[in-house]
Amino acid sequence: MSLQEFDALMDKMNLAFEYAENLGQYVSAAKVLFQMNEQLPDDIQLSIEELENPEDAKSFTTQYSSEIKSAITQYRQRLMNF
């Protein structure tokens, strides 16, 4: 995947994440975070557990959103160096 393709995909996913989060739909936001994580190479992917209780979705998104965004930045830098 090229940097431009990756950026376009992450932009769409980030908008979906922010939209769900702003509407208080934390389960949907958590699903988007899982999808974002899956787009990263195995060596950068976070080891995150499945969300078992929907009531924990808000804390889940708070905990993992910055970590996933950091991993995305790391992967973008890797793509720029190719």
C-alpha cells in the first residue's frame, strides 16, 4: 500500500471514529479502532483484547485511540522512507 492510499484510508477511518465518538457511540468507535489497528503491519499492530462489555467501550476508546494513532504515525514514517 502506498503512503497516499494509506493516508486516504486512515483519514476515512479517523473521520468515522471521531463521528461515532462525538455521538457517544463508543461501541462503534471501538470497532473502528480495531479496523484501524488491523490495517497496520503485524510488527506495529497493538495487541488489544476484544471488547466484551459494551459499557467498557468509552474507556476502551480513551485508552487505545492515542496508542493506535501513534502506531499509525510510526507506519506513515516507515512508508515515507520507502
